[in-house]
Amino acid sequence: MISNYRGRFAPSPTGPLHQGSLAAALASWLDARAHFGKWLIRIEDVDRPRERPGIAARQIDVLRALGMTPDEPVLYQSTRQLAYSAALHQLRQTQRSFYCACSRAQLPAGQKGASPRYPGTCRGRGLSGAGAIRFRVDAATIGFEDRACGYFAQNIEASVGDFVIRRADGLWAYQLAVVVDDAFQQITHVVRGADLLDNTPRQIALQHALGLPTPLYLHVPLVRDAAGRKLSKQTQAPAVDPRNALSELEQAWQHLGFSPTGASDVAGFQQQAVARWRDKWRSVDPVRSFGAALDADASP
């Protein structure tokens, strides 16, 4: 049975996997398996100052121990510098990027928990050679149909402004790298945490500017601690323990909205979880072709 579905899990190697990252990994793996598709791992190691030695290998080992093995070799963003430079050159050629000399202190303060909106300070200054590089947005509203959250739209110019695609220290920003690599790996479906929902219009804007395809998106609920905070390395979320693989998987599965499988081992959990995931999402998957259509028998 053949499917052109291609999904991915893309952790940053800044700390061990915790239940929040496991829930996102499991959802992406289940969606790929439910579509009879490919599941890939991409290590987002472009922020070298925050990277912890050995963490990427540990993340991959833990996923394997939990039964999630990628279908193709792992891609490391640190090997993709030339591709990001080529994308930036394309944006320069079409006047969709510009240098910005503003420091954080020079930008207006954002609302609590939100980044400040860039007011366009350096848009028309014609700077070159130093500072961050921003993507020049337009006034259009960009909307998309999220498979879990429904329709989401954002006027990027009004809410975010021109956003950074290469930092002042020369490191590539997440927004550009993720768009270039999703296209390179021919990702058709992105399944990730709901904290990235409002990043998606920016990524779609870059896809349009670079002439790249837009995947289908599904944003799953975040895992939170007792205080209501998103689980993260900053809040000292405990690492996933691969010695308790079935228990860790069941916990992530229940966070995704399902009742316990009652399986006695990881293989039994996978079999039940894939079938139940397929049943849940069959009725809500939007119909859209991406290249060749999904094989009719392989549709969820």
C-alpha cells in the first residue's frame, strides 16, 4: 500500500525529551503510521550556543526505545547552511528581506508573554552588511485550516511585523530554517504542539515568497504542569524514562485525548493506538492533494 504522506518530528537538542515533547512526537508518529506514510526525525541544531553535547543522540535513542524509529536518515539542520543562504538570496532578489540594526532595547515592549511587534524602523533605511535580517511582510491576512484547531488567520503586519530570518549573530532563525527543510524533506503533514499555531502564518508567508508548498497542519494540546505552565526544559520538566516505555507512551497517549489502551507491551500499544488514531481523524482530515494524491486504500 503506497502513500505520499511524509511527516516529521523536529526537536531542538537543548535538553532531554520530556512528556510535552513526547506527546508531540507520538502524535506525529501516529499520524504518519495511520496514513501509511513516512515518519522522519530532524534535529533543529541551528542555535549552537543553546545546544547541549550528546542530547541529540540521546533524544534519538529514547525515541527508538519507545518504538519510534525514523524511516530515513536523521537530518541535522547544522548541515543545511548553504540551503538557508540560497533561500535568503532568493528573498533578497525579490526585495522581501532587509537588514535591521535595532536592538531588543530599541523595540517597543510586547504584551505579557508575547514578542513585541516590529514597527518597521529599518524597512526603508537601505542598511547592508550588519545586524539581523528581517522578512518584509505585506498587509495581507494569512489563514489556514488546522486539522485540530479549525480555521486560524493572522495579519502578520499588524500582529508581528517584519520578522527575523537571520539573527544579528549570524545564526539562522527558526522560521526560515523550518520552511526550507520541510520543503527539502517533502513534508506533507506537520503535527506539532499548539504553541506553534500562531507561527504558522509566518511560515506560510515564507513558503509563498519562496515558491514552496504548504503542508497540512495539526497542532495538538500542550502538556502543562500543576501550575498550568507548558512543560519545558526551563521549568525542569522530568526527562522521559525509556525503561518505562509503555507507561510513558500511555501517559502521552492519554494527554492526546484517548483512553488507556490496556496493552501489555509497546508493540500492542502501537497496534491499538494507530488504529484508534486513524478512526478519530478519518472524519476530519481535509481533502487536499499534495503532489500525487494519497492511494485510495491508504487514506485514513
